[in-house]
Amino acid sequence: MIVVDFLGVLLGVGFGALLGYGLHCTLPRGLPLAFGLLVLIPALTLAFVLPLVFRESATLFLSFCQGFLIAPAALLPLAVKLDRVPPGLTRAGAGLGADSAMRVRLIWVPLLGPAATATGIAIVLLGVFCLAAQHR
């Protein structure tokens, strides 16, 4: 049951990540950090309070909602890092003769690697905390 609930949290984080990425692409530069910080505290609070409100009905939908609510906290380091990448960086790499695989290996992995690692750790930790709040 815990594995199914954790998969529900991960599914919710994935759905929240897709919506967050769409929002990140539409907002002007610099605004995702402000928007993420504005949403961060209420979303995390609600994610940990939901199991207390719906104590009898701990379902997959509750896990999905918790994952959706922790998505802004988990993805904030990655969004901030993406926001600080110079706009013409990939185009400059292409102009210097790098193919797409070389641009990913030499530009994007070093730039986004630490932020992606922090995002992965945050997703796992927040997912475990959500499950602990749900199954106590």
C-alpha cells in the first residue's frame, strides 16, 4: 500500500511539474522565483495537512494531491537555474559546431546537473514526509 501511495505522490509531482513547466515558459524571466516562493509555503502546508483532514479516506487520490502540492517546492531549484541560463547559450554552442548531443553533454548537464540532483532529492524526501503524514 505504501508503494502505491508513493507512486501516487510521484504521479502528482509529475503532473504538477508539467503544469509548472508550462507556467514557467509563459511567465517573464525572473517571475518564476517570485511565483514559486509565493506558492511554496501554502502548498507545503496543505500537503501535510490533507491527511489530517481526510483521515479515514487515505486513497491514491490523496497521494496524488499531495504530490501535486509538493511539486512547486521540489521544482523550484530547477526553475531558478533555468531562469538564469543566458538565452543564446544553445545557439552559441550550435554556432561553434556542437551537435545536439554535444550541447546536452557539455552545456546542459553541467548547468542543470546540481539543480536536477537537488530536485530529485527534494522529491524523494518530500514524498516520504507526505507518506509519513498519511500513515501515522
